[in-house]
Amino acid sequence: MTLLEEKQLIPTEETKHATTEHHEPSGLIKWLTSTDHKVIGKSYMFTALILMIIGGAMALIMRLQLTSQHSSLLSFQQYNELFTMHGSIMIYLFVGPFAFGGLANYVVPLQIGAPDMAFPRLNALSYWLYLGGSIIMLLGFFTASGAADFGWVAYAPLSSAVNSPGAGPDAWIAALVLTGFSAIFTGVNLVTTIFYLRAPGMTMFRMPIFVWNMLVTAILILMAFPVLTSALIMLYADRHFGMDIFSVKGGGVPVLWQNLFWFWGHPEVYILALPFFGVVTEIIPVFSKKPIFGYKGMVFATLAIAALSTGVWGHHMFTTGVVLLPFFSLLSLLIAVPTGIKFFNWIATMWRGQITFTTPMLMCIGFLITFLIGGLTGMFLASPPVDFQMHDTYFVVAHFHSVIFALVLAAVGALYYWWPKMFGWYLNDKIGKVQFWLLFIGVNATVVPWYILGLHGMPRRVAVYKVGMGWHALNIAATVGADITGLSFLVFLLNIYLSWDKKVPAPSNPWDGTTLEWFTSSPPPTHNFTRIPPIRSERPVWDFNHPDAIAISAHSQKAPLINGAPPGNGRATNGNAREATISGSANSGTTETVESD
Amino acid sequence: MGRNKLSRFKHLKRVFGAGGLIIILATVLSACNLPAFGGYKGATAQGHDTHMLYAWLVIAAIVVGGITLSLLLWAIFRYRKKSDTIPKQFQYHIPLEITYTVIPIIIVLIVFFFTVNVENKVDAVSTHPYVKIKVTAFQWGWNFDYPQLHVDVHGVTLQNPEMVLPTGKTARITLVSADVVHGFYVRQFNFSRYAQPGVVNVFDLTVRHSGTYQGQCTQFCGLYHAEMLFRVKSVSPTQFWSWVHQEQAEGHSKVVSQLPSPVVKVRSTNSRTKI
């Protein structure tokens, strides 16, 4: 206690000096010049959401085209550009950057008790590269050749200078090189931050699962993105300097592109998914009032998924006839095991809990159901003969949209969950629930007709389809589903507007959250923390607020899982007396925790 | 501890009970025809094997998905918040965690076993095919060449060129591409394969039932990908030979000598206008 008394929150001469010296810019200048991870994180999320709306609008136009069999709404060329850009925007510019650029940037330093990312200026560079890349990709529409039109996978030799001439495809390549570097820098930043900037007491196995997942995501980024970026540079060299890496004529190997692309492409699936697995793993325990079930199993499952994901790229190439089918099939099927562990851990976390169905929790349940469908249909595609049947049909489109829509549900849940922390006011929960039902029904009403269409043999990436194939009614159903999905995002925008108008103030810990970000104010100060509770488990804030409800192992009900003293011993219920204070100036960026006894 | 053991025993019994039920269900179902489950039962012998695997996977997915979804829905409805008391904070249960690690591994191994089995059948190439056909995909059409018979069928986009096969006999397809990557796909055959530059793919088709089947390019290949159609017509061997003789008599008259017309091939800003 003497230690605590020494460290009061009385501003010393030194800190006073520091605060008067340090002028925080505001308004637009703040957004343009900031190296604060919270500002950059919000910029990322804002940009990614704008791009999602653009990409979503493209999807709705394409759905409209497919509503009738020989629609003349779009020309073939326009349709080809639209699906290429829709896929590119959603995969390269929305889901990934929203997760590892936006959410991770905002949440990871807060959850590990760090004042900022390890390399704040590199972080800003990441964002500006991402924004620049995104704008360049969209500018493709204004070139003479139109935007890129070879699909988001850009298979060689369709993406060669002969088959796809013009500046639009070049803009596409340049954009992806820029965003590729942006992702690599973010990966470096996240790994360094998580390894070096954890608050004292925050051991690796006391990190929140979200942080674990972001660490693994960042490592995957560092393995996968350099391959994509260099493959794109090879493609550019092929197009402009006659390198012939991917052309048969010059002695190159076209299928090499597919290998390189999917060597990035499959880890990319988990680069997109793992952050949202992390989000769900944060939200479900909080609204079930229980710790995450099987914490360590969760961590090992994440590591197993990441390890397996680097050896399954061949399952995108089963029908090429040049990959070893059993190898890629077995590894792909095995991913179901760690994913299943996660799924059952999520259910076990809710088991015997006290579940409150706020919007974030509903979004997570929507994630679970949608992801279950996506996961099970993935088993079909991991089996080569069945993949021969489904490949490049709408079944595949439905499968990965199930997965990505599940991630979108989790992303919207994450926004509702961390919104009060980010802005200091709530999003309206009632409108949120309306949005949930529209989104959940909309996405599933879109994908279920697609599964059937795929089984009935409708190929993907076609602007028109033959009369008499039996595809018409299902396409109309899918369009209705897509429109409902679109409507849900209008409701979301309405919610943001109405909530912004009202600004119901949020306290520092509105959900009885368990991790460190809920210990600081909403929104947090520039360097995040003025005080930090003792970190004895992955739920420091819960342990602090509920000292009599420490996590226990279910089958040996007495052993506390927290290192040190057994629960209750020496833990006063009076929170204020036990608050540890920060030593020194906030600007120095060092935080110090004080053990409670 | 005793109570724990007992409940664990009950749990195991339930698991094995479910397993037994699946085995019984499996024997019953394999005796009769499996339903199509939205797909095609396979007009070829290879496609039929694929269909059987697919149908089994659907059954497995319904069982696994059903159990998982029931657990999830039970948790949601049963453990809805009822009071402010803080629930028991249990976090680990090693036997349970091992159970739901080991069971999926077993399921995966079973699926893998059947996958390899069917995959070997589908990819098997007979030593003495009845007829050999070289299929060339190009932007945007198909060429079906019967090299031993000196018959060549050629057609672009909506011309829907027709590949004729003898029913009940094995046809050897050699698939290549003249330009970019294409996908050879016939929905009733439950089969697709890429036609790629630099790669020669070989596979067998043994059509079980005579009929005309619509095929289409499935791998996006540029502007007219959506219209890159073809048909497979399977007829009795007698009819097949009379078709062959007729084609030979006509002397390649159907063959379009040059690749698709330049009008189609050119890709310029004009292609942005309606077509």
C-alpha cells in the first residue's frame, strides 16, 4: 500500500510542463498528420467502409443484371469490369484492411496496455499507401481501357498485355503492390508491438485472444503478402518488359501464376478470418459473463489453422490437373479440426452463462450460423472429386460468400461493440437489432439460392445465361437477398446518423468488458492509459471488477487459474484503493503496473 | 469424482450411440439409391461415383451441422440471462476438449479415405479407350478433334459445337487450350477440368445414358466467356459410327478454318458498347 500512496495522480512540475508543451492538432489536420494508432485505426475503418459501400453497390448492379436471363443492363465488358472490381475491392481493400489495419490498429495496443504501435510513423505510411492504392484501383474505371476485367485472381495469360491491354489493368497491379506493402508494414508493426510493447504482467498467455489472433494474422501477412507483391511485379514485368515469366511462347509457365497467387490466396483467407474469429472470441464471453472456454486450446487452434493454411493453396487448383490431389485434400480437410475446436469453444463459452442479446452478441450468433454453413460446404470443396463438380460454379461463390458474410456480420458486431470506446457514445441498440435481422436474413437469402444454382451447374462470372437451364427463379431469389443485405447497410448508416445526433454518452466500461481497453476512458486519451490494473489473467479488468469470480477449471473446481494468490485473498472490493497509477509522464509512453499487495 | 466419471461414461455412450445410428443409417441408405440432394446423379460412370461421394458428404454435413447447430441453439435459448448472479467461471475441461478434437479428426480421416477412393476412380484412364478426342478450347469456342477418325467439329460462342460420344463406351479426352485458361464442364457429368496453355490434361468419360448435355466454359476467359457453350451428344455406338461416316463423307465441311472471326477477337473501347 505504501507503494500506491507514493504514486498519486497529482501532476508533477514535469508532467504539467509536458501537457502545456504538447499541442494536439484538431480537425482535419489531426486526421492528416496523426501517428496515433487510434486515429489511424479509425481512418482505416472509415476508408474500408466507404470502399465496402462502393463494392456492395457494384454487387447490387450485377445482381440486377442477373435478374433476367438476357439482360442488356450491362455490356459483357462492363459486367466483367464490375465483378473484377467487386472482388478486388472486397478482398484487397475492405475485409483485410478493415481487420488488420482498422480493428487491430485500434484495439491491439489498448488490449496489451501499450501507448501506441511500435512504429507510429510506419503505421501512418501503411494507411497512406492503402488509401493511395485504393484510389488508384478505382481510377482504373476512368482509363481508356476501362478497369481491370480479368477477375480478381488475374489468371495468366488472360492478364497478359495481349489479352488485357491498357492502363486499367496496370492501375490494378500498381494498386495491389501499394496495398501489399501497406499490409506488410502493418504486419511488421503488429508483430513488433505485440512482442515488445505488452504492459508488465501481460505474458503471452495472458493476452486476449483477439491479440493472439492478430499476432498470428500478422505472421501470416509476413509470409503471404511478399509472395503476392512479387508475383504482381513479375506480372507487370511480363506486361511491359517482355519477361515472359507467365507466357508459354517465351518459355514461361502460366500455371506458375496460379501457384504464386494461391500461395498468398489461401493464407489470405485466414488473414481475413482470424481477426474476426478474434472479435467473436472477445464478444461472446463478455455477453455470456464467462471467460472464454478453452483459452489455450483456442490459441493452439489459431496456430494450427495458420500452419495448415500455408499448405493448402493447391485446393484452388484441383481442376488444373497439375497438383498432388491427396496432399492438398488432406491438409484442407484437416483445417476443419482446429476450426471445429474454436466453434465448440464458442458454444461452451455460452454454456451455463447469462447471455444478454445486445447487437454485438446477435451479430456474433449470426456469424456462428453463417460460418457453420460456409465451413461445412468447405468440406465438399476440399474433396477433389466433388470439387471437380463444383469448381467455378455458383456453389463456390456461395461457399466463400457464406464465409465472408459471416466475417461481415462479425465486423459489424465489432463496430457496435467498440463504438462506445472509439467515440464515447453508443450506437442505438434497437436499430442495431433491426440491422442484424436484415443482414442475417439478407446474406443467407443470397447464398442459399447460389448453392442450389451451383449444384444446377450455373458457372460464375457470366453476364448472361441460357434460357431453359432452370436458373432464372433462383437468380431472382438471390437478388432479393442481396437487396435486403444492401438495405441493412442503409439502416446502419441511418443508425450512425441518428446516434451521432443524440450522442448517448458511454462510460469507460459499458459492457462489463474484461480486457484492458475497458479500463481507460471512452474515448481513450492520446497515450491510452493513465492507470492500469494488475494483470493476472487474460481478463485483468474482470478480475479487478469481480474479484470474487475468478476463472476456474471446470473439472477441478478449486484450482484458480490465475498465478499467485488464490481468489479473494487480499483482493479488496474497494476498487479505488487498488488502482495502480502510472508513473512519470504520459508522454514518455511507459506504463507501470503495481501489484495489489 | 464418481459422479463425474459416471456422467462421462454416459457421454461416451451417447457418442457411440450416435455413431452406431450413423452406421445403421449408412447400411440402409447404401442399399437404396441416394437422393440427388439438388445435384445430378451423374450421366457418366465417373460422374456417378462423384455423385455418391457428394451425397454421402451431404448426409455427413447434415449430421455434423445438425448436432452443432442444436448445441448452439440450445445454448442461446437455455442460457438467456435470467438473473444478475454471475455464472460459474469455468474455463477448461480437458476430456471434453480432447473429445471434440478427436472426433473431427476421425470424421476427416473417413472423408479422406472415401475421397481418395473416388478420386482414383474419376481420374483413372483406361488403357484401351473406345474413341480418342482432342478438345481444344480457345477464345471463344471449342474444337473437338477425333484424330483417328479424321473428324473435326469446330464452333464459336453461340454456335454450340457438338461433341458426339458413344454411350456405354469409354472416350479418352485430351484437353488443351489455344490461348488462355478455360474450363471444360458439363453439369450432368459432375466434372470439370481446366484447359490451360502449357498443360495437357487427359481424362476418360463413360456416358451411361444417351442424351444431349449442355456444356459451358466455367473458367473466366475474357469478353465472351458467358457465351462459350458446347453440347455433348451421347448416342448408341451404331449411331455414333453412322455419324462418323457422315462427317467423313462431308469432308470437314463443318470445319471453320480460321480461329474466331477478328470481329470477336478485337478488344477495344468499342467493346464497352452493347453487344
